[in-house]
Amino acid sequence: MTDTDTDTDTDSEPTADSSQPPILVASLEESTGKTAIALALASLARERGEDVGYMKPKGTRLQSNVGKTLDEDPMLAKELLELEAEIHDLEPVVYSPTFVEQAIRGREQPDEIRERVREAFDELAADHDRLILEGGGSYDVGEIVELADADLAELLDARVLLVAPYEVPGDADDVLAAARTFGDRLAGVVFNNVSDAAYDGLETDVVPFLEGRGIPVHGVIPSERTLSGVTVAELANELGASTLVDAGDDAYVERFTVGAMGADSALRHFRRTKDAAVITGGDRAEIHTAALEAPGVRCLILTGGHRPSGAIVGQATEKEMPILSVQTDTLATVERAEDVVRSGRTRDAETVERMAELLADHATVDELLEE
């Protein structure tokens, strides 16, 4: 480990010697598949014979406001990559709400935090050919302590791979803004979870436009259901729900809609949705009926602990539509359910393996690793 006690200049370059420059996988926004891509990239580099390590300088996926529960991503990386490093080196800063409050009050000093990250980086880099770094939930997280992803890239002399979602051409604005932030450290962009409807336009028009502006696009990853949603069974487990109709629990849910309107409006709305779960009060029989008639609804989630009528249960059983019941109110249930679906299945070995296959098929991995 580098002797940082004699080096008080926290803005100088890291002193550890890593044979390959680190790659920082950053994201335009939360839940773009950044974790899966970072770990898949590490796995592909290992297949090339590199001894690859991992670091997430700012832990952001916490289950505790005070940060007692560590981010799950470094723990998954430690398992998948068989890393011997301690979690406090893989994740030197626990970016919890309490940490943010303390920083705003001046009780967390940016220079000290940067030095903590530097020390952990040097410790890890000494043991590996290359480090894959994972940014915050979005690339601007950390500004409060002067440690947003652009600051990290500068501090650790890393190249940046930006993971971006894409739906409409106007989304290129966000990529251009991020590219300006990262400057010369931007190695390129990977668009992830791109729908069939948006895929051709992105490849035909947007990718050439961005590359014409000097922004390399290293890949366009198509949407894949097993990566973009969760099964009803997984959703029930995460919500702590009781299952009132146990059927179709292997169906995938990718979005939610709230049944808070009249029956006629609800039916029109539900018929326009796809692979959705309807969240509504357990006493809204007319909404339950409308949901059961819509082909794109995969699951009914009833809030407030209310049970539906026997007729509704009978119809759902006949149609093989699962009904889940939770004790929480509709707002709390929506917030929790959306968090579950945003996280998706990006935190298990199978997902990382599948993402590695998608990167190999749809991204210029060798070009990225060899730059």
C-alpha cells in the first residue's frame, strides 16, 4: 500500500501502479443496469487473462439511513470475482442520508473523504492488473463532498464508460451534457435496455450523430425481459405480500399502474399497458374487475390489508392472474414496488453472466478494454 501519510496533496494522481487504467462505469440515472454492466465487464476482462478488481467508492444502495447496511453491489462483486479485499476498501464511503446531512453541516470534509478513497484505491490497485470502478446511482451523486463521478475519474485517473437509457431522440441531450462534464476522460457510451421500437432509430440516427460529435458509442444493448423486470413471485417476496391467488407467479412485471380512477377509465387505461401490475385498494371491486379484463395486466396488488370478494378471487383463479395482498397503503406500496422493479434482477450471478453475453454480442468490449 502507498504511504499516504507523507502525501497531503489529495488532488495528485494515485501512486499505485496498475498495469491497465481503471474504468469507471457511470450512469446517467439510477437503474440503468450499471452494476450488471460493471461486473460483466470485469468478468470479460478476466476471461482475457486480466486479474481484475472492483471498487465502488460511494455506496448508495443502502437499506439503512445511517448506512449500517452495506451496499449490496460490492458484496456481489466480492463473491463473483472471488475478491479477498475487505468491504471497507471496496466501498470506502457509505453515501447514506445521514452522511449527506453530516456533510452539509460541515462534519465531513471533502479532502479527508478523497484521501480515504485514494488509500482504498491504492490498496486494491496494488493487487490487480485492472480495477473496474462503479459510480454512484447517477453521475452527479457526490457533488456535496466534491466527489461526483467526474471528480472520481480525475482523482483515480480513470476512463469513463457511461451507461445510458434511450427512448426518444431527445435523450441525446443528456448524453451530450454528461460528455461535457467528463471531458477527455469519457471513453464512450453504452446504451442499455433499448426497446425494439427505439432500437433502429438509435442505431441509424442517434449513434452516428453522437459519434460525429466525438462521443464513441461502444454498444447498444437490447431490452431483455429477464433483466428488465421481476417475476410476480420475486415481487411478492420483496413486498412481503400474502398470495391470495397462487397462479402465474412466473409472469414478468416491468411497470406499475395505480387503480385510482373510475371503472370505465381504468379499463381503457389498463388495456393500453403491458406487463404491468395494478396497485389499488383491496375494497375497489370495480378496479379489480377492470384489471382482470385487461390482457396486459399480469398481477393485482391489493393494499390496506383488505380482501377482495369471493367473486373476484374466483375470476382471478379462472384467468390464472395472481392476486397479492399487502398491509401498506397504496402510496407506500407503489414506492416500494417501483424500487423492486428498478433494481430488477441485476444483483445475482445469472444476470451478470447474461449481461456479459449481451456485451460480447452487442458491444465493442475489446476496443474498450484495449484503449
